[in-house]
Amino acid sequence: MTDPTPVSAFDPKPFLRTLTEEPGVYRMIGADDKVLYVGKAKNLRRRVSSYFQKTVSSPRIAMMVAQVQRVDITATRSEAEALILENNLIKSLAPRYNILFRDDKTYPYIELSADEYPRLAYHRGAFTKGARYFGPFPNAWAVRESIHLLQKTFQLRTCENTVFANRSRPCLLHQIKRCTAPCVGLIEPQGYAADVKLATRFLDGQANEVIDDLSTRMQAAADRLAFEEAAACRDQVRVLQAVLHKQFVDSRKDEDVDVLAAIEEDGMTCVNIAMVRGGRHLGDRPQFPSGAAVSGAADSLLAFVEQHYSQHPIPARILVNLAPEAVKETLAEITDRPPGVVSPRFAAEKAWMEMAEKNARLAIQARARDTGRIEQRLDALREALGMDEAPQRIECFDISHTMGEATVASCVVCEAGAMKRAEYRRYNISGITPGDDFAAMRQALERRYGKVAAGESVCPDLILIDGGKGQVSAARAILAEVGLESVAMVGVAKGEGRKAGLETLIFPDGREGLALGGESAALHLIVEIRDEAHRFAITGHRVKRGKVRVGSKLEDIPGVGPSRRRSLLAAFGGLDGVRDATVEDLCRVDGVSRKLAEQIYAALH
């Protein structure tokens, strides 16, 4: 339900009296119906009322409230729905006063699957029902280090289910004492479950209790003269103690803490989050805000807290270097059981905060250097190509095939000097003469820029074509057909011997080719984008070629019809698994006799 309240000079009192206490989304509307701010709340009345108190939280909020002419609200059935709606509205409306933290990657987690013998795995993305997840971790390195430790200590399996189900003998991980080989029954379900329980307790931050339990088990095993079992427990204790002792900062407590440091320096603001789990410092991740008209360190910190903890678990304590009371109020809007929020008090806490602040400053310095370098390269490119303005969005195309087989075209995107991997696209090329690169390029450009001409995609400032005059001419003809001939375009022809730095730029208007030389900042940027397009194309081509070759070989084997082919692929987890299987492995698939297994093996090797 949407409840617009249009007034010329907004009087909040009558509006607030009728405002619902349900969860939902509110939109602050200014002059000319321009959306100033979009927010969500678990209690709309309480949240919106907070903006119209005598004292406001920051100058930015005061500036925004002074421009409000009405407030529109949309009540939702849950806080989760409010979060989704808020995200959608912020993306579509781009409100002036919203501070946004855009992160291309989600945080990684450790996953314990819900299988009979749970699998330990690195996980990023949506959660699977039934599995347990531990985290988030600040980076992939922290997850993999933790998985390595758990393998070494508790020897849980990490293999895919398809591999686990088809093992006939222990793998290398068992031989080096990183897995107890439940796949071939070398450990009883009860014993594996006990190891899973210990690993779970360790991941839950109970490291000291786990060490105490293992020490008790070691002593009990020694008392009954089970010296091998005692030695195994001793080794586990030593590994855990060594890991706990080698931390850069150790609180000596099994606690979960997030350390938030907001720093404003050289006209930039950074919020750095450091994660401590089970008393172990796991590293940190700096993030930069965007989209706000006015933002300082405190405003950015509050915006980060609201956005981050709406989507990630909240630890027992949060350390902040600014505005602890305001952070508490923000968290109270997110959860019914807000954590403890304090400024650092003890030696370990102060050490954590010093590290977080130092890393925030280093991130600001690095971004400043990168920004200057990017601007320099873009300006050099503008000058080299004779453009009026430096190109902010560059798209580059490449074609990859093997003697005309499995042709794939790639398009990569560089925006403001940074590669935008989420916007990369591959195009499977069909219906052309094998090896006709001009026709392949034509088809890729038609598919890409037909959408741009229809208003369904963003138009680039510059198009790079990996190729010479023929490719550029074909590309120019396609752009003219869809009405985009005004878009700047240049071909990148390889130099003599394909040596880097000898590339020639080919222009569609007939100008003489331009060789910038290996020292040119503009050429460095062009080659970097071109090489990324080539990498993306050839990766896609190899995958497609592998599927075509192995798939066609399976189809050509007498006795392997669609049903058996599906059974083989399902049993071994794909084409590579079928190729790697032995004759004995193939015989275990329903409907595959030994004779047929030998035929399949011979056809694939």
C-alpha cells in the first residue's frame, strides 16, 4: 500500500500520527517530485519520526530534511521484502542523499553440507537449505586457510559428491592424513560425526574448549594404552595451539567481534571492516561509499552498518572508532537483539582498531594513486584518438576458434578505467562459414548493439576491435545499420611477430594506422583491455570445444544412446569425469556392460 502525502511546506505531525508501524520502505520527496532519499524500516512510524526530531544525526540529514516536501511510504509484509524493495528503488531512482557501498563480490563462507558425511567447502553466494555456514570471512584467503587447518586437524572430506560416490580406493588426501576416507568406509559414521562436531565447535569460536576435550581424550587413550589414538589427539592439539599462537593479534578469548574503522582523508572516505572470529583476527576489507551529496566518515559508517548487517550475521560485539551511540540506534532498527557497540578500551581492542585504521588509510592512498593513474591513461587515450572527452565506457570484442570449430565471440567492458566483469558477455557463433572471422564479428556486434539501439543496454563511448582493416570495416557497417555510426571505434592490429608494443591502431574513417609505441600509456590501456577480451574469448571457446568433442564422441559410440549418455554424465559429474573414469568405474553405471565400458574407454582415449 502506498500512501502519498503531498504538501507544499511539509508538516510532519499529522502525517506521522497516521503512519503505520509495519515494516516497509519510505521515500523522501523534494521539489519537482525528485526523490531525495530511500530507506527501509522494521517500524515505519518510529523510523520516519526520527528524521523530524529537534536534533538530527548529521548535517547531511538536516540538509535533506530541509528539502522534503512529502514522504511516500510502501508497507511490506516483512523486513526481507523491505530490503529487496529498497535495493530496487535505490538502483532505479539513484537518490541524491543515499550513501551506497557497492561491492562486486559477496563475502565468502565455510560450508558444512547436509550429507551423511558432511563435506567441508568454500562457499560464496546463496545458502543451500540444510547446510551449515560459518562466516562471513573478509576474503578468500581467510576461508582457505581455515579449511586447510580443519583438514589438517579434523580430516573432514572436501571432495565433490560425484567424486565421493564413485571412489573405489582412498585418495591422496587420505594418504597425507588430510581425510579419514569415509568414501570407502575407513571411518565409521559415528566417528566421522564426532569429528564434524569438533570442527563445528571450533568454527563456532570454542577453540579452547575443543583443545580441552582433545586433551582429555588423549589422556584417556593413554591410560588404556591406546597409544596411536593418544598420539592422534596430541597432534590435533598441537596444530590448534600453533594456529592460535601464530595470530598477529590474539585476544585470548573465544569471541566474535567486528572492528569498523571509518577514515576521511584527502577528500575520500573509507570504511574498513576487520573480522575477529573465535578470538582470531581473520583480516579485513576496505570499502568506499558513493552516491551521496554530502558524506563524511560518521555518515558513511552508519550507512555501512545499515547495509552490511541487513544482509550478514551480526557478531556479539562491534568495535567502532566513531559514533558508537548512533551505530547502536541504527542496529536497533535492524535487529531485536542488538550487539554490544563500544569504542576500543583494552590493549587487544586498541591493537585491532589501529590495524583497521591503518589499513583504511593505506586503501585511501592506493585508490588515490590508482585514480590518478587511471585518469592519466584515459586522458592519453583521448589525446591519441583525437576524442573530445576521455572515454568512460569502453567495450572490446574478440573472436576465438580452432580451424573454424566452436567459434565464440567475447565482449568485455571497461568503465572509468576498471574492468566490469559482471557486464562481460560471450556469444556462441553459428550459421557462418567456419573460420569466417568477419561474419563472426558481424554476428556478435549485431546481437550486442541491436539491444543498444533498442534502448535495452548502455551505449559505449569507444569500441575496440581485436583485428585489422577487414574487421574494422565489418564492424563499422554493422554500427551504421543500427544507427550507431557516431560511436568512436578503433581496431587493434597485432604488430610484427605479435610483439607487445608494436600494435597498430586502425581507424574506420580511412586515416593512416597509428603506432603509439611501447611507452604509451594509452596503448598500455588498450592492450590490457584487448588481452582481457582475448582471455575471455579463448576460455569460452575451450569449454565449448571440449563439450562438442567429448559429446560427439559419446554420441558416436554404438550402444550409447541419449539415456545411457545422460546416466554416464550424471554418474561422473560431467564430460571430464567420463573421460577420467576407468573401465571398472564405467561398469558400475546402470546399463553399461564390461564390453560397452571398454568401447567407451577406447573411444575417449
